[in-house]
Amino acid sequence: MNASSAICAVVVNWNGWRDTIGCVDSLLALGNPPLRIVLCDNASTDGSVSELAQYLSTRLPQWQTEPDGMSWTSPRCGEGVVSVHLLRMPQNLGYAGALNEGIRWSRERWAPKGFWLLNNDVKAEPGALAALVAAHDSVPRAGICGSVLLEWDDPPCIQAVAGVHRRWLGVGWHDTRLPAHGGDVSLAVDYPVGASMYVDTAYLDAVGPMDPCYFLYCEEMDWAERGRRLGYRPVVALASRLRHKEGASTGSRGGVRHKSLLSERYGVTSRLRITRKFWPRYLPLVWASLLLVILDRLAHGEIARARLVLRLMFSRLPEVGDR
């Protein structure tokens, strides 16, 4: 693979430049295959763009810098990371929207073999990308290919192998069990966890981009299900591993009792959206489960969160731009 067909890693940043720096450092340490890094800043308000630009200029002093100070190209063309690009989104497009924009921008300039879509709060272990691509290419009609996520503070501990979706509740959760068969690929997945996903351009052409209406949560479930209905198989590359600081972007680290209002809001709307879109017969059960959520919030004295869930249950689901 040469630089012109290098894989593009698209990383979404929102008010989290410190985590993004750690992510980029781990990507720069990877070897082949050739990789371009595209950082999509989602209209951050913490000075992320200037902080990231300063970091990259200091971190890559021998690289060629474009006049706008937003792109850096390696002098060693075709080896490891060949370029880094910083894109400023005009507004917060959500996770899916920013990834879509990074993909669109990249395809206008190059002919990538595929795209590695990443949270900014991950650090890639050595060989993570090579294992991801090898696993994807080994499975006929492979769709989204995910990685195994490791606990940030305890890397030997597995945070997620894949996602499990319970349609009658409209929720997904992490399966932490490695397959008993061993090997490098798992096919027994509902969907790969969205913190690290690889897709090739054939999948993008056939299935289309991620649905930006989700804004947060369920976008990878939707994307995997759309692919499945066209004959693609979601897979997980068991040798591709990344540490993940789960919940850093939404301020929700520490379980349901510490979930932010942002996380609560989009957790509810995304559950309703994906159920209505693919499995509407389960909507009464999902709606009933949200009543239990309200009771739980009230039982713990979380009045504002209970009111939010109740309001969202009776509201029109937001479309793109309704933020």
C-alpha cells in the first residue's frame, strides 16, 4: 500500500485536546500500513484547535506544514503516518456527523483503502491497525470491523469485545468475553463498539455514511444493521487492541449514577430512534422500560434527570441541526 491509498484515521475531538494528543501520539508510534490522521474538531470551546496545532507543530518539527498551519506531511512518504490534518467543524455535528465530514473531506483528496474511525479518548496498542485491516480482509463481505477495548487504568482488563443489542429494550452493552475458539476474528457480534471501527470504501459506497441524527449513541448499531441487511457481516479483530477512557467526551465516567445530562438526553432519544427505524414492534416495550428509568431516577432523588427522560418520551425526535 502506498501513500496515495493510505488508510485514513478519523478522530473526533470535542473539548478534549489533552485526550486527543494522547491518541495521536499512539497513532504516530504505529508502523505500517501507511496512515493519514484527520482530526475533526467539533466546534470546541476550550481552545482545542490552537492547542492541537501547537502540539503538532512541536511534535513534528521536521514535517512540511501547509500555509494554513492545519496540515503536516511526513518527509518519509509511505512509511507509518504520512500526514496529519486538523479540521475545524462549523458547529458541533455530533460523533457520526463529524466522522462523516472527515470521511467526505478525505475522499475528496485521496483514494483511501479504508477508514479507521476513532474516539479521541483511546490509545492504540502496537499493531492495532495492522491487525484490524488483516482481520477485515480475511472475512468475505466483512462490514464494520471493531477492535477489542481495554480498560484505561487497567489495560490487562477487557472493557469490550463487541456490543450486544437488546431490541426489546433499545439498549446495547459491552460483551467482555473473548470467543472460546481463539483465532484472530470474531463473527458472533451484534455490532462493533464505536470507539474503534474500520470500514473500507466499498462499505461506504454500498451502505452510505453513518446516520448523523443520532448525534451520540446507537450510531454504530444503526450502521451495522444497515450493512447486515445488505449482506455485510460485522466482525471484531481480536488482536487489535486499544485502551479506552470510556465516557470522557460526555462527562459520564463512573456508571449510571454519574451519567451527565448530555448522556442521559441522547441515550433516550437514540433508543427511541433506532427502535422506530428498525424494530417498531418493540417500541411499546422500549417506552415502558423508560418509565422504569424515570422511577429509578426518582428513587435516587435525581429529579432533573427524571423530568428530562419524561419530556423526551413525549417529544419529537430531533433531526440534524436540532441540538
